[in-house]
Amino acid sequence: MCGIVGYIGNKQALPIVIEGIKRLEYRGYDSSGIAIINSDDELVIHKKEGKIVELEQSIPKGVNFEAHLGIAHTRWATHGKPTTLNAHPHIDCTGKIAVVHNGIIENYKILRKKLEEEGHTFTSDTDTEVIAHLIEQFYVQCKDMHTAIRMMLKQVEGTLGIAAINLDIPDKLYAAKRGSPLIIGVGEGQNFIASDAAALVVHTKSVIYLQDDETVEISSNDFTIKSIADDEVQREIIKINWDISMIDKGEYDFFMQKEIFEQPTTISNAFRGRIMDMYNTSRLGGISLSIDEMNNIRNICIVACGTSWHAGLVGQYLIEEIAKVPVRVEYASEFRYRDPILGLETLVIVISQSGETADTLAALREARARGTKVMGITNVVGSSIARETDFGSYIHAGAEIGVASTKAFTSQITVLFLLALLLGRMRIVSPQDGAQYIKEIKSIPGKVGEILNMNDEIRAVAEKYKNSTNALYLGRGINYPVALEGALKLKEISYIHAEGYPAAEMKHGPIALIDGNMPVIVVAPDDFVYGKILNNMEEVKARKGKIIAIANEPSNGLEDLADDIIFIPRTLPALTPLLTVIPLQLFAYHVAVLRGLDVDQPRNLAKSVTVE
């Protein structure tokens, strides 16, 4: 959620850490700050509520900011209001140790009370400040910063990713991780620490992913990783496979707009190299199960949050329809608290764009503790989910910067389709049907491109409904999750209240809300329930609701019911979500822009939710 950047090396630290946290703005934040040790051997701290540009503008003149060591942070408030006082970095009583922190310290009240009784003075309302004082206390005892941080880890409960500097040690940068992502960037004559590779990729593509309860001491030319037990640890250096262009808007006004328009490419990337035309099936190289183990999968449990949960719902329809394997879909936030029933013949699939979603990680660990095989579907190479699952598949969508997920959703569906086809061909899908599925998935990127060419038309529809206060999204079958996703996109970025419903359920409550001011967006491709959804539209029309339909041509009388129709190309019913969601993404995007909102950084939201 928050962002951390740290630098030590032969260049000026301040512009590097400021640039780094700017590249993490998409994660969501409400304040920011920096700490450096300057050339006069002073610990200089500056922080500010609001945007990073306000931090830059408020930096006082005449202060020596020349430094080769520094840390920076963007905060998303949890404990304490979003104020300058509560912004990071936080310091200890001596004024020599500065700490930035992502995560939540669950026992901070107990720790704070104990530290105050021992004479420590606190100046903020945050849980983070206890970390600075604990490190201070242990550093006074042992005179070793690395050891002090390990001792701090033994005291705190909860999640953390921290970076710290100490005025007594001006040539070292320190960090520690538990639950919240943290990456070492390895350079020449310079090294980095960050919570996200986006902050580093302009400087280095060589990274090391710290694991839980590991600490690191970093100099400009070296680093030492230790476990909480004080054992030195060796970690593999991983090469990042994307570059700075992927986190640059280019010709687009917003990252979300760019990512919507990237989907013909990202869907192709999700299935490229994974189709076996000779056998009319798919292959997912990350799956390490034998043929017998694949055949022995009797049921699947998909676990995810938010947009990934909606993709999981689509996956449920795909796998049950194509492979005839029973699937249930669980909210990760509820999964481990309800004693789920898992058997040895159950496959758990966890889905997360970032690979760091706290609730999904907790569900993963619960499933593995019960002896269940766990597959991961994620976008980020080397992420916690990628490391901790038994096997998995990357979606290869490239960096997704916009907080409201778009291209990751369609890429996740594509991978779930490939899994359904693989399981189906091993069970009941004929070679002829397999060939048809393959032919159609290969056509999807071109059909997505056709819808994107209707951008101006969709913008005109958005113009009509930009001042709405409520909206209802309806879908049936495999397009019910698309209705949920469309509603989520609208409320995330335009702040219009929107709800998604199975169309037939409308009469069981939501119909009471429909009037002449209520836009109802109906996902109505020409499938086997098309006649049923027309009946639902009749019910809306009878109550003067405004209908926006996503449909195929010819529309078979739809013009008499809908106020606006966005026509999309035809495809196999199983693949319609890859097309029906595109106009809903564009509609939400244009409504938000027309309302003058920042679609990349919607209020109160964060890209990667790394705390419960």
C-alpha cells in the first residue's frame, strides 16, 4: 500500500529517492517524506501531508541536502490521521535513527505503553513510531544496528517492510521484511531498497526479493542478508523482464487508459507459447503436476480479492463448463476464518495481480498448512505468491500502474481459460471442440481492438450519464461476474454508487431503486439466456430506467428496449467476458474523466493491499 525507497551509492540520494516514490504514487498515499544523512553529517528529515509535489515545493532553501544515503516514503494512513506529523520517516528519542514502514504493527499499543514507561517520548499517533524506539533501545544495548533490527523483529507482531538509517553509521542502509514486500536493487557502486520494482527499474534490473523475517545491511558496494536467527542468507538475483516504458504513460492521459488499450497485446501475451495446436490443447509450463495428479483433481477452490475474485468467478464458469470439474470461489479475506473443507484431491488456486495481497497470502498459507496443493496466478515475477505456491502461471501483463485493474483482469481470465482447456482435453473435450476453442481465443485480441476503436462512441454514452448518483449492472451466467466488475470499476474511479447483480435477482430487491434517473447497464450477448435477459430489460423499462446494453448484432429487437447499445463482436459464449468487459472499462474511465477525477489514484484506494 505505502511506498518505500532507499538509496546508498556514489550519486546524490535526494533526487533518486524522490523520483523513486513518484514512481510508486500509483499505489495510493496521503503524505510523503524523506530522510538523508547530508555531507555535514546531519540527519535531515522533511515530510508533508498531500502529494509528493507538495513535499518538493515545501523543502526549505538553504538546507544542505547533499547526500549519498537516504530513504523516502509515501504513506497511506492506517493508524493516525493523514497529517504531516504522522507522515514518515519517524525518529527515535536521540534523533539519530530514522525509519520508514509499510504494514501494521498489531501489538503497537502494548509496545508503546511499555516504551513510554521506560522513558521514551512519542510524537505521532502511528504504530510505526514504536519501531524507531525499539531499534533505539536495542542499538544502545548492542551497538550494532543490524542486530538491533533483528531484535526489534522479535518484539513486533504484524506486517512490516522497513528501511532505516542511523546518523552514527552514515555508510549503511538497513531494511527488514515480514509480510510486506521489500526488494533489494543491485547496482554498480550503488544499491537500493524498495517496496516495488517500479521504483528501481530505471536504475537496475537486478533485484533480490527479501523473504519474511529477513534483515539486510546495505553499503554502496555490498549487502548482507540475515535471518531473524542471525544466520547469513544467500538469495538469488533476479532480472526484471520489463523496462521503464511500461511505467510511462506515453501518449495517453492516464495509466488506466493506456492499460485498457494495451489489452489486445496483454491477452496475446497471456496465451502466447501456451497453445499446442498439434494436440488442440494448452500447456502451462509452471504446472508441475503429473498427468495422473492432474486427472485426480476432483474439485477446485479459487481464492482471491476484488477484481481478481471477479476473474475467479469467470474461471468457475469456464472450468465447470469446459472441464466439468466442480469449482467454488472464496473471498481470501474470509477463507482462513471459516475452517474451509479441503481434501487431498482439491486444488486451491490463488489469484493476485501483485502477488503480495495480504489476505490472499494468508489463505495460501492456510491451504498449504492443510496439505493442499496450491497454484498461483499472478503478474509479478518473484512476488510472495509466486515463491510460496507449489506451482503457478504468470499472466505476463507487464506493469499495471492504474489502481483500478483492467488488463490484469482479462489476462487472468485468459490463463484460467487455458487451464480449463487443459483440464477439459484431459477429460471430455474432443479434439474438434479443442480446435474451436483455440481458434477463437486467437481471435480475441483482434476483436478487443475492434471494441477499442469504438472509444469515441462509448465516451458519448458516458457523457449522458456522468452526473448519475447510482447505477445498476446486470448480467447472467458467465457475464454476471462481468457485471460485478463493471460496477466495481465505476465506483472505484468515479465515486458513483454502483452494484452488480445477476439479472434475474433484480426483482428480489434492486428493482425498488429503479426510476427515470437510474442507468442500468445490461451485459446481453446473444447466448442461451438472451431471451431471459430481454425480459429483465422489459422490467427495467416498465419502471422508466435508462438502459445501456452491451450486445451483439443483429440485436433482435433490443433497440426497442435500450436507450444506448454498444455492439461488440461475437465469440464463443465461454469467451464473451473478454469482450463484454472492455466497454464497461471504457465507460467507467470516461465517466470519471468527465467528472474531473484522477482515475489513476482514486481516493482511499491502494494498488497493492498488503495489510488485512
